[in-house]
Amino acid sequence: MELGILLGLAALILVVVVMIYNGIITRMNAVERGWANVITQERQKNKMIPHLEQVTEQFKQHEMGLQSSIAELRSGLARLQPGTIDTAALQQVEGSTQKLMQGLTIAVEAYPELKASEIFNNLMREIAEQQENIGAAIRIFNQNVEDFNNGIEVFPNSLVNSLLNKKTRVTPFHDSEAEAGFEYKLR
Amino acid sequence: MATKNPNSALAEAIAQFNQQLPQIGNKAELLRLLDKLALLPQPIRYHYKQRWYLCSAGLLLSILVAVLTYQLHADTLLYYIAAAMALISLIPLLIALHHIHQLNKFTKQLYWQNALLDNQLTLLKKADWPPTAHWLQQFAEFKRGNYKREFKQLIQGQFTGSEHSFAYHYWHFHYVNRRTEVSTNSKGQVTTRVVYDHFDRYGLILPFAYCRNLFITAFAAEGIKGERYSSDSGRFNKLFQVRAADTMQAARFLKPAIIIALEEQAAALKQLNLAFSEQGELCISFADKNVLDSQPAYGLDQLALFRQSIEQPTALPKLQQLLNTVHQLLRHSDSNF
């Protein structure tokens, strides 16, 4: 009788441990997927770069500065890898994007006819939507990171993680400017 | 000629204005109705103080008669007299309560009419309803209920956003489930009874050309088919189930900004579902009945303040939030080139 209870208890503990172990792996996969999504969204900018280059040719006074910002953004995007969670590289890309957008905003003020053109406005709208998606992807990544970090730090998960999974905390991405890119707020 | 009792005059006026209310089509007409209300003796309220006293006295007297009858072991006929006195005292009280209820209802109705006008909403009469049969056929949402299914209310609206404008219908759907309950009493006798469970769902229907055959559900109805899809967000996956005829289409539609917008919307509306039909219509449904609710801050007894609140635009924040979400879905689904 007692042996049966002990065996039942052991089986129960084993099931709980397996569930926690699998939960940690699932949440880690969600973090990696979230990161890959951020990179996918960032790389969407590559599609915009040829259009931007075309537009900047028209900003004669500002062309050099904008071209160098585009080059900086392009090389930053190339450094981002879906397999490696590198928030510093992401921060650099976001910085380059902000710099480019600020440059464009200043440049366009000197060319009112361009500001009124449909192609330019569509391009700016597309870039704004891309930035929103990047901001949202970062937010999803951070949510997944928070769930993962909670999943390895709360008891008894911390015990299972230290013995079996041996995963370490993932640092969420914090960039107020990138998050501000996600303009949509529910009113 | 005898002068009319002020309470009866007010009751008559309210009944008359109540009939005019559904015909009001713009703010100017609504303000004209308030002008007519301003001609009534102010403040607009019933004066039932005397009636309260008389009714209270009548009730106390009937209690006293009943107590004395009990203590003096008097004829039981006195009990009946006491009960009759209590009933007679209660009748004017009930009439007064009915009048007060009517006045409050009218105030709320007036304010709601104003909220509809401010938000470009038109309550449709049944004769003006669009054919609902194709909605019932198109969306699994309306296949709920094994006994009865009916639309209770349809309101037509128009949203103008920075990039997209669209017409929509707000609907209130009622359905009834019929089931048989079997119970056994302590003597082992089995009895069966038929139980009717009533439910209500609310939502919007609008044209949505950028996505078809996709179902995002927190409270799925039966009959939704398609391949299952999981998004990149663990929280979104906990909130919603996604089914699509083509998972690639689901992946394309569920951009991060849309996922976050729907997560936030799900925090504001219970049992939120989105169904994109094959015919290019979007049906959003939820359990919250207060999306079009708007409560007046003042009653008609403070007519000047009530008028001021009517003159200000009345916001329906929950509806606005939902429409902004729809606008967000449209913005991120269309092509900018």
C-alpha cells in the first residue's frame, strides 16, 4: 500500500518535472521565434532602400548625408542574424533608422513639391507602417522574454532549470525610440 | 375650468416627447425638443411629497389595524380591511414610481439619441434593415442557438479614418438554447423539464476586401473550419485560436502591429471573435453589451446643465476603440503602392 503511494507520488513528480522542462523549452522557442520575427520585420526595410535611394537623389542639398545614413542602415541590417539574439545590433539598426528618418524629415521641408507627391507619401506611409510593425514585433519579443524569464525563475521551475534545462535569463530589448515607432495606441 | 395637476401634465408631456424621440434626425431637432422641455414648469420633476406622506400614513394605519386585531383577537374581517387599506395605499405609490421610472428612461433615451447623432449612428427600423439572411448563412457566429436566433437591433454607422473610411452595421443578436434537464428526487422519481437558456452577442459587420476565410476566435462557434495557425506571440495564442483556409494568408495578415492591436482589443472586449468571410465581409463579435452605452451626468431636473452636456460631443469610447482597431487592420492589410 505504502509502496503504491510512494510510486504514485514519484510518478506525479516526474510528470510535473517533464511538464516544467517542456514548458521552459516551449517558452525559449517562443523567444527565438519572437526574435526571428523582429529580424524579419527589420529586413523588410531592405525592400524600401532602393525606393529611398531613388527619392534621396532628388534632395540635392542633403543627398550625401542621406546616402551615408542608408549605407549605415544597410550594413546594420546585414549584421542582424535570426539565430543570435543580439539586442545591441538591433539597437544600432534602430538608431540608424531614426537618423535616416530625421534626415528625411529635414530634407523634405526644402522640397514642397516632393512633399506633395503621392509616391513619396506612399513611401513614407509604408515606412511608418514598417516601423509600427517593428515596434510591435519588439513588444511581442519582450512579452515572450518576460514569460520565459518568469518560467525559469519561479519555484519550482528554477529548480528544474538549474538541474536540467540550464537556461539563463534573456535580456529584453529596451529602446524608447524603437518602441515609440509603434505609434498605434488604443484611445 | 379646472387647472391640470402638474404631475399629470408632466406625465403627458413626457409621453408626447417620447413619441417624437425616434423621429429626431439631427442635433438641431434634438435641441428644439429641449427648448420645448424648457417651457415646462422647472425643475422638471414629479412632486409626490404629499402622496408619499399619505401612502406612508395609510400603510402605517393598516399595520396598526392588523397589530391591534391580532392583540385583541378581533374579527378576522379586520385583517382583510387592513390588507385592503395597505393595497389602496400602495396603488398611488406604484403609479408615482412608474412615472419616475418613465422620466428617467426618457432622460436616458434622449441622451442616447444624442450619443448616436454625435457618432454618426442611425438606429434602423426593422423595415429598413438590410437582408440579414446572408449574414446568418455567411457567419458561424449566427449559427449559435438550437431553438431561436434573431437580430434584436441594427444600427448603421460610418467611420472616417486618416487612411480608410467605411460604413458598418452594429448588431445585437439574441439566441436561445433548448435543453432537457433530468432530475431525480429523494424518492427516486425521475422528472424531466425543458430549459431555455438565453444569450446575447453584439458586434459589427463591415466590408473588408483584404482578407478572406480567416477566423480569429476567443469564443469559437461551431462550424469554423480551416487549418490552425499559431502566431509569434505566446499571449495572443493564449487569447485566440486562429483558423484559416490557407495558413500563409494568416501569416501575412497577422503582422505584429495587428497582433498587438488585437491583444489590446481583447483586453477591452470579452469573448472577442473576428471572422473574415469568403464574400469579403468582416464580422466582429463580443459579449459586451455596453459598447454603445452613454450615461447622462445630469438629469432633466438640471435642464441647463443637461443641455450643455448635449451640446458637447458625446464620446462612445469603447466603440471608438473598436473602430480604431478596425482601421488599424485595414491600414496594415492594404497595399501602399
